[in-house]
Amino acid sequence: MNDSRKATVKRQTGETDIELDVQLDGSGKADIQTPVPFLSHMLDLFTKHGQMDVRVQASGDVEVDDHHTTEDIGICLGQAVKEALGDKTGIRRYGTIHIPMDDALAQVVIDLGNRPHLEFRGDIGTAKVGTFDTELVHEFLWKFAVEARINLHVIVHYGRNTHHIIEAIFKALARALSEAVEIDPRVKGVPSTKGVL
């Protein structure tokens, strides 16, 4: 295990207070404490299926709504992944996966090439899962992609149940990211003709 590929990010604003740790070469250990139960569930399974270790301690103005907390956790997770990757020596760089969740099928494709972009295609379903506004999934992914400086494509091929669709997205994100950050012994330096990522 590479103990050096880890990072801690703290973010404190008038709306949120977040401390987040990421260990890329982990075992799927999650310690997720947020005031947004559905997001906590998604982060827990993201950690497990990505085989990373993630700790999140977050509070926020959820009496307004879940927007600021969800957005800022996405920002912190992206910053932590970027910092933990360091100079990206030896990484695979790309990751792609299809994940089924009962009736839903989601695909995530990632390039850790330092060119941030989110492309989201497909229908996420209903406007809410419990008390969670499902439009916040896009908000989370957008902020994560920008702060991690990754090219992130999310495609929902189909699905009827909104919970299943979102769960498939987060599991696919985890598995694609795990593949992209993996060290490939065949890669010398960074996987780019530019010499830097």
C-alpha cells in the first residue's frame, strides 16, 4: 500500500464546516458523518466500491436546504483526490465502468488529464429521493470534477427507480476512479506525451 497517496482538506464558510480525508490506496473504510443522510449513503458506498479510505465530518445549513453541504463536500472531495494524486506518476489515468443497479444502468468514464469537464447525459428520475433534491447529484459531480481537475462523463442508459439510478452513478464513479488512479507498473513517468498531467 502506498501510504503517501492521501490528503486532508478543510473548508469552513458561513454555510458549511467540513473536514475530509482521502487515502487512495485504502481498503474501502468509510467514516461518513454528514447532515444529509442520502449523500452519506452515497459516499459510504462510493468509498466501499472505490477501495479508498474516506472520512467526512461535515455540518451545514441544512435548515435552508442540502445544497451548500452537498456542493462543498463535492469541492472538498475533488481537492483531496487532486492532492492525493500528487504528480500522477505511474497512474493508469483513464477509467471506465458500467454498473447495473436492479433496473438502472449507469456508465462513468474518467480521464485524470488535468482538463476539468463534466458531461452528464440521461434522466435521473424524480425530483426527490426522500428529502434529498436529486438535482444536487449534478451539482456534486460538477464541483468534484472541477476541483479534482478531471474529465468526467456520466451516462445514465436507463432506469425507473431514482434511488437505483443515483446509486449506480456513485458506484460507477467509484470504480472508474479506482481504475484511473491505480498505479500501472508499465507506466514510466506520467501517461502523457506532454510529460505532465
